[in-house]
Amino acid sequence: PRSGGRPGTASRSERARPGGMGGRPGVMTAAMDIPGLQRALAEQGLDGWLLYDFHGQNPTAIGALGLAGHMLTRRWFYLVPARGEPHLLVHAIEKGSFPAEVPGRREAYASWASLREALGRMLGALPARAKVAMEYFPLAAIPALSRVDAGTVELVRGYGVEIVPSGTLVQRFLCRWDGAQVESHVWALRAID
């Protein structure tokens, strides 16, 4: 048992640091399983999952790539295609802020124009009329999932991409409990019984 005597529990500081229970306190994340994710994308008829963040506004993207605690102040995109190598698009001054463990090709941009050109190349590598998951939900019906701003949604759609909610992917790949978390849950159930 860890802190509090309950199996699988961790202090807030243990959960917040790399190697703890998750990327952020109270959120259960796991290392991104790229091959498994690509199989799931194909099963769901999706061409990719496009993670996006600006200034930490998308905790799903931060957690998925294990970026909690990294100083990131510019826009970045990370595309996991249904087939092929993932692709990171990040501002040139922050390229080194991404952990080496984040798999895939890395490309830097330095201006608004170069961001748009590089994003066009990234999305252009997908099939025509690609269907891509993002942290978006129609009419913001699930606010915890609707983390990509309307302007970015418009930008991505401008490349001929259809955006669909990433909720099933988030649930399947980022919200699974590990063995210690299941054990802690069972302990809690027994304690209130």
C-alpha cells in the first residue's frame, strides 16, 4: 500500500510527476499505444487522430503525449494517421520541449504562414476528404471533450478534412485504469460495503 494505506493510491505529487499514476492529478492516462490506436482508427473508419494544443488548453492532448509540466506556449499539432508514422508540428523554439519518447516525424514552423503550409502538408498526406478525430463535440454538448477552439476547427476543415469527436478514442486509450487503480477501486467498494 502507498499513502493513506489504500492499495494503488498515490499522493497528488506522485500523480503529477512522470511515472506517477497519470499525467495530471485526478486523470488516468497511459502511454499512447500507437499500433493499437491505428487499429482502432481503421476499425472506426477514421483516417487519423489530430491532437492540438495551445497554452495547455487541451488536457487530453497534454495527457496523451505525457507533456504535463513541459513549458509549451505555442500551437502544436500531433497527427496519428490510421496508417504510417505519426507527425508532430511544433513551433521552432519549442521543438526541444517535446520528450524524445513522443514517436514520429517532427517538423517545425516559425510563422503563421509556415504553420499553415506545414499543416497543409501534414493533412494533405491523408486520403482525400479525410475523417479525423479531434477534441471537439458538436454544439459543445460535452464540454470536457470540446477543447479545440472554433478557429482551429475552421482551419483544419479548410484543408478538406471532416472533424469528428475523439471521445471513443479518449475513453479507450487514455481513460483506462491500470491494475493498481482497479485494485484501489475494489478496496474502496469493499470499504463502503
